[in-house]
Amino acid sequence: MNNGNSSGKLVFINGPVVKAENAEALKMREMVLVGNKKLIGEVVSIESDKATLQIYEETSGLKWGDEVVSTGKPLSVKLGPGILSNIFDGIERPLEHIYETGSAFIPEGIGLISIDLNKLWDIHLTVNVGDYIEEGSVYATVQETSLILHKLMVPPKMSGKVTFVEKDGKYNIEHTVVKILDKEEEEVELSLYQEWPIRTPRPVKQKRAIEKPLITGQRVIDTFFPLAKGGTAAIPGGFGTGKTITQHQLAKWSDADIIVYIGCGERGNEMTEVLEDFPKIIDPKSQKSLMQRTVLLANTSNMPVAAREASIYTGITIAEYYRDMGYHIAIMADSTSRWAEALRELSGRLEEMPAEEGYPAYLPSRLAQFYERAAYVETLSGTEGSITIIGAVSPAGGDFSEPVTQNTKRVVSTFLALDKSLAYSRHYPAINWHNSYSGYVTVLKEWYDENISENMMELRAKILRILQEERKLLEIVKLVGEDILPDDQRLILEISKVIKVGYLQQNAYHKDDANVSLNKQYKMLTVIDSLYEAANECIRAGAPISKVKNEDIFYKVITMKYTVSEENLELLDELIKEIYEYYISLGKMYRKGGAQNETEISKIR
Amino acid sequence: MKLKYLKLDRIDGPLIVLSGVKDASYDEMVDIEVAGKEHKKGRVVQINKDKVVIQVFQGTSGISLGNSSVAFSGGPMRIPLSMEVLGRVFNGMGEPVDGAGFYAENKYDIGGRPINPVGRKYPRDYIQTGISSIDGLTTLIRGQKLPIFSGDGLPHNEVAAQIVKQAKISGDAAANFAIVFAAMGIKHDEAEYFKRQFELSGVLNKVVMYINLADDPIVERITTPRCALTAAEYLAFEHDMHILVIMTNMTSYAEALREISSAREEVPSRKGYPGYLYSDLASLYERAGIIKNSKGSITQIPILTMPNDDITHPVPDLTGFITEGQVILSRDLFQKNIYPPVNILPSLSRLMKDGIGEGYTREDHPDIANQVFSAYTHVQEIRALAQVIGEEDISDLDKKYLEFGKQFESKLLNQSFESNRNIEDTLNIMWEILGAIPKGELTRIDPGLIEKYYVG
Ligand SMILES: Nc1ncnc2c1ncn2[C@@H]1O[C@H](COP(=O)(O)OP(=O)(O)O)[C@@H](O)[C@H]1O
Ligand SMILES: [Mg+2]
């Protein structure tokens, strides 16, 4: 107890939850080091001289009487250059570095390491002695990756007059580059990083209204259930329905500046896949590798459960830091259910009263607090930035009525419901167009009107109506077959097939179809609409569905996603022309002569 | 020399509690001597000052508060391993049960360490199993964890045995191939079946078995797969071998976990299983894979039976969330006398996409697999309709789909236990059966490939 900064001794050990006695000195949420291996832990409750700790590493080998050492600060992360194109565990320990210094397996007792302290960065100072700088002011910049200019900002709640400025040059992150004299006339040294407690949101000047889409290149999302910069989205689905692939697609193709990807309690190989693939994928806009804008956090299912709980907060804190520089961040958490389960497991070991399905009663508020950290903001330095959160949800048994899905649904605005039966038929992305929704359609309408076409949102509504109609008709078809329906209704079924196969389905692994511009999306919609209108006209003129469903034309429309590349979008206008030519002449035939003109009609084919 | 403790405070199911303990560490192994003769092993699962809760592996029967002494080993459970394990049979504690002794220089902690995602190599090489439904539609990749979801009485053992028998021949490294077999709570005759099959396919000297039968102690059911996976890691990553791990039955394993959890009075989540079932299963399944600094690999085929054939039951459900796909056996197909009765629609191989196609299997593989899935889904819808309105009244096109469905089941799915089809044959059968529906329906296949392969 008396040696150095020891702040207690272990008296109770039960998996990742331990208790210490003689721990009066410990503060709530403080980070501690436990036992010989100096395992990292956090104080989660205090009762008289007893503190309960959750441990972020395997606790095998801990003993009664083991020392608990206080660090005096809350669980925090280091924020500075060296985060991007890197991979960390749930408490920001560098996995690449751990691999290089050890084996392919993760040892315990690695200690408190995070971003590289030795690497030299080429720093450009942007302030002068005598300047007055305040929270959020940029005092230096460094090209962190070829894509991202890293801005070093005065930490929140700090301001003062600059008394020292280092020359431009190469320094490691601990080097003092600026000194200021703060309000209390005390000298403060600013290096290339700051620390921030992960459970506390970083402050902003103010939140702004949401009005810009987060463009994802995924048709079903951008056209039907759009995401917004600064918004929130959930992707719930049973196993194998496509949560991870959808998250990967968003990480690859969305138009955010920076991607924070959290593998939270999921597969190791999925992180490895990102590590192997992303450096090779070239971003179409910047022509740079995608890894240049990405940071990965991996706390896979077999890594310690307490660090899994923390990984979500580590991720959002990193996102907020880059947002403060004026960037737009998209953060993917795969899967928030595993985070909730970590909460449940820890809560169980703390012997708290369980609420629904064993989850702690504070699950809904924790979820809400997390999603609340998404926003479009004016930063402390007056620039604009945003964080969009996209969380995967893994409901037990694929049943959306369970607590994590339900509580998430209450706080997110876009809900992309993945559907088992679509996945079984390999309709990908298996986003169910009846159960999904986006609360941003109205606020984004103006943007779509101005930037794509005034017609786009109308076409969206029209196509959704056709799909609604199809759903009703399919109920009838199930009972009596298709032949009984009148031809205009059979046309609805045929057009719906075109929409589903030719538009909604999008193959993540197809080189031309993985990512589609909004312009192409809009043009494809007009093609489908033209097909529907022209064909419908013919049906009204009396043409039978067998003639109206021209195999050749339908096939061309269904495969336009593959055959028309982004460079040749004018081919879609030609396709529209071809559609009208065929149907106008078909219509004429029936309008003037009626059914006696059979021979002429068959010539058209 | 560590102290021995003579007096227990309490015995509760598989747990014993003793106090006055000085130097116990969490997760430490203990040796319990009962009535001066029998020895049992146990593990420290909770420490509360001098009070220690121990989970007893061979069960607590025979133990009384006064007749036993407990000795602490000083560390977690370790098993000895050397190349001599090949061809041997062990119990769930990693002790040989085939008569002969076993000695090895080194001992290994059965808990394993998580593989660093940076240290992994993404699996991309496919394994030909000779079973069309698997090779064609849910391709197995070396280093993958691909479970079989089955039901009581379905032929999962046969399917697993056929994979073992046929997978060994393909690929470069036949000499470097070995099998680790973990039996948890299965019946004696099932274990015998596997032994006989290994023998028949001539691999018995390449098999390591860890056996915990239905009437063996349930606490050892928890250590069985861990011993097996530790052996697998040893062979794969220290001796560069390609290891196929068969683990059966994961449902019995999870039930053992539930029983112990309930004895510890932990808060249950779904169906009485502990809240950490997901993490616990992941600590087994995630031990499959390939690592950068070794040439070996661990491929896992866990087998589980779905209680009541219910895929939403926690064991198949959580398994599916962790493994890289699943092969699902169907009672319907089984009753139609189709072997192997693989229901392809809910089956999935997540790693397939990177291991098939040009340069791996054949260029047409991704598209044609996709088309077969989509067409077979449609067959299900038409069958449902035909049930209602009668087969005569469905459209001509639908009739063609039904024909496709019939051929799919009889020509592609159905094959004998002896039949070992190569991937070319499997893909050709897929084209042959797609011939039953018109070309215009093949919207999932590249037109160039249709030109080249369609046989309508
Ligand atoms: N957009 C897509 N394009 C092609 N295949 C997809 C797509 N989405 C999902 N898949 C397929 O579905 C499988 C499961 O998807 P995944 O995202 O891993 O599911 P989940 O995370 O929900 O369990 C993938 O391995 C892939 O084969
Ligand atoms: Mg996933």
C-alpha cells in the first residue's frame, strides 16, 4: 500500500471484473494498472474503500493481494498524427507494432502504448510568437497521409498568448512545438498530440442542421434510404444477411473524408481482409489508396470483452478529433450488438439487476448517448465538420423485437433492415425496401433537386409505389397464380422484377457495379421509368403482356448496370430512345387495327 | 512446493469452495485427491480473498467436505504436445486413454491467445471435397471455419466423414495433412463410427482424437475442444501442417457450459445459456485460420445439432454469427432420400468469393452459383403456388423451373457416400440442369459465359 503510487490490493477476481480494497485514493472511471503484468483496467464503481475494476486484458494469473496502481487519469486515448492508415485494438494499442515485436498472437501485459512516439513528422507551424490562440485554433499542420492534412489544435478549454514557436522541421509527437501563457499566467507546452478521455464527447461550437447526403455509391441507399452527413443509421440483420459487406462497401465508397472502422466483437479475418484489400483499392475521386483515409479498430470476438466495450468510445473519440479539424467522418461499428453484449457480460459479473434479456437497465441510455455523438457541427475553430454513425446490429435469431434492435431503432434516423429471405435468394444488398426507412428524405430533397435533378425524389416515390403495388399483387399470385391478373397488373410484376434485379441488386464484387455515381443512378431510374410508362401505354392500347414484355428490351434494361459504364452514360439515353421506338410502334399497331393485325405485330419482334 | 488444503467449505454441483488459501491465482489448475486414492482436476474460477471457488473436472461425486485435499499447480491448464500425438487418443483433459503412455518436452496452455488480425493471412485457397453442393455452392476454403448445422438423426457424421475422406487427396500438401477430432458429449457408437471411417480411409495414423463421451464428466466437455485446438495450433503453426479440425457436438458443448453456469448462479440470457456464450464459442471458432509466419493452416468443421431443427436456437444462431458460413442439412431433403441433404438456400460460405472463379476454380463459377441460388429460390415459390392451384395450372415457364428444381435435387445434390466429383464435373452439372430453363432467365450470368457454356 505504501510503495509508490499503489492504490489498493485485489480481493476479488471473477473474469474481467475484479475488486480492490484500501482503494480510497482511486477515482471513478480512472485508469489503473493491475498485478505483475500491469494489466490495464478502469474503475467502474466505488463503495467506501472498495473499488470495482474492469480489466481490458485476460485476467488469468491474477491473485489475491495483487497491487492496483493508479494512473491518475481517466481512460483516454492519444490523439495526434499516426492514427490514420493504422490499426489499433479497443483501447488504441497498435496491433501492427504488437505483431512486429512479438508473434502472430496477442500477449497480455503489453502496457499503455498507442500511436508511435518515435516517428518523425514534417511539421509546419502556423502561429507566431505574440499571437493569441484559443481552443480549437490550429497551431501547426502535418501531412499525415497523402490524403489528409493533420491540423494540430489547441485542446478544448485552453487559450493564451504564444511565447515560443519551434521552427518548421521533423519532430516526434512528444516534441514541444509551441508554448503559450494561459489565463493563469502559467506556461503550457503544446506538442504534436493531446489526450482525451474516451467517454466524454469533445466540445463543438454548435450543432448544425443536417442537409447534405453521405453519398455511398449504393443504389438502394442513395436512391431510396439515403444517409446524411452528421446523421445516424443502423443496419440490423441475422447472420449472413450482409451487415459486414454493407459496412465494407460504405467504408470503401462513401464520400466521407475519413473512415473510422470498428470491428467490435466480430471476426479476425474480416479485419485482415480490410488490411489486405484497402491499400489496393484506389479511391476514384482522389486516385489515392483507400487506406490513406482509414483507421481500423479491431477488438475481435475472442479478444478481451472489456476492451470490446471500450472500442466504441475509442472510435468515436478519434472521429471527433478529426471532425474538429473540419473533416467529414463516417464511423462504422460492426457490431453494436457485441458491444451491448459486452455491457451485459460486465454488468452480470458486477451482479447488477438485469433488465430485458439480461441486459442492464442502462442499455437504452448508453446507446442513445453513443448515437448522440453523431452530428453536423461548427467546430471550435469555426469550420464545418461532421460525424455519421453507421452501426450494425446483430439480433439474436434475426428477430428485430429484441432489446438492442428496438433501442437502436428509437435513436437512429436511417434503418436499413436486412432480410434473411432476400439473402437466401442472393438478392444483395439484402435491404428490405418495405421495412427500411430514412428520416432524411425530406431534408435532403433540396440537395437532390439542386445537384442531381428535380425529378429524382419523385421517381424514387413512384418506384416505391410500384414495389408496394407488387407486394399486394404477390399476395394474390400466391393464391391463384399470375395468369389470372389483368395485363396492367402483370406489367407491375414484370417492372418490379426489373427494379429488383436491375436496380436494387448490386454486386459488391463486380468491378463496375460496386460503386455507382448518383448521376448514373438517376439515369437508370429514368430508363426504368420510361420502360414502365411506354409499356403501360401499349397495354392501355390493347397490346397483350406477352408482346409488351419484349425479352430483348427487358434484358437490356436489367443488365444496363453492367453494360453501361460511368464514362458512357449517354448509352442510357439511347436505351430510352430504343424503348420508345419499340413501344410507340407496338402501340400504333394495336391502336389502329386492334388484334387483327397479328402478322404485322409479330414482325416487330 | 505448494501448500495442500484439507478442508472444503462447500460443495455445489461441479463446484467446490475452500478458504484459508494463500497464493491461488485466477484460472489456476488444482489437483484434488479424494479419499486418499482418486485424483481429480479442477480450475480456479473465482477468488474472494482467501476464499476460492474451484470447478472440478471429473465431477464432484465422491467428494465430501473432509475426505479430500487440494493442491495448487501454480498455473493454468497445460497439455503436453509433440509430433507423437498423431494417431493417438486422449480424454478431454489431454491425457492418453489408448493404453500407452505419453511424454512430451513442452507443455501448452490450452486457453490459447487471440490471433492478432495483423498476424493473420486471409484464406483464399479452396479445398475440393468432392461433394457438389459444397464445392459448387458453399465452397470450403483452407483456413475457414465452416460448421455443419444438422438435426438429430440427420447424416452429419457421414457428411463430415466424406469430407475427411475426400478432402485429403486434393491439393499439394497431402503429406502435410492431419486431422484433429474433438468429440464432446457424443455417444460411444458415434465416436466408433468416426474411428472406423478414419481407418477405412487410411488416415488413422494422421488423426489426433480428444474424446469426451456423453457419459464422461461434463466439466471436461469444456476443456476437450480447447485441448484439441491447442494440438491443432501446435501441428499447424509449429510444424506447418494443414489441419482439419472436426468438433462434434457443439450443442452438447454449449449445454455443458449452461449447466456449469447455472451451478454458479450466473444471470442467464436466452434459453438459460450464459450471456458469454457468444464470446466463449468465439474463443474456439476464432482459433481457425492461417497466420503469416507459418505455412500451416487450421480449417474447422464444427458439427452441431439444432434442437427441434430450430436455426434460431442460441447455439446455431451464435455459431452462425461467428463462423465463416454454414452448411445446413434439411430434414425434408433427407426424407426425400437425398444424400447429402444440404439445404443450399440458407447455407453460405463467406470465404467462397475469394477462392473461386478464374485462376481458382473456373471463370464461370461465381455467376453460375449465383444463378442456381436465384433459380432454386424461385422453385420454392412455384412449388408453394403449385400446392395451391395444382401443377397443371401453373405457367409453362414455371413448369420449366419445376423441372430445374427436380434435376437440381436429383443430379446435383444427390450423390453417394462414395462419389467424389471434381469441380469441373460439378460446374458442368450446374450448366446441364440450368438448361431446363430458357436462356433469357439467366440474368445473373455474364452473356459471354452463357455463350460459352449454356447447354439448353
Ligand atoms: N452487396 C453484396 N454483394 C455480393 N455479395 C454480398 C453482398 N452482401 C452480402 N453478400 C454475401 O453475403 C455474405 C454474408 O455477408 P456479411 O456481410 O458477411 O453478413 P453479416 O455480416 O450480416 O453476417 C457475404 O460473404 C457475401 O457472400
Ligand atoms: Mg458480419
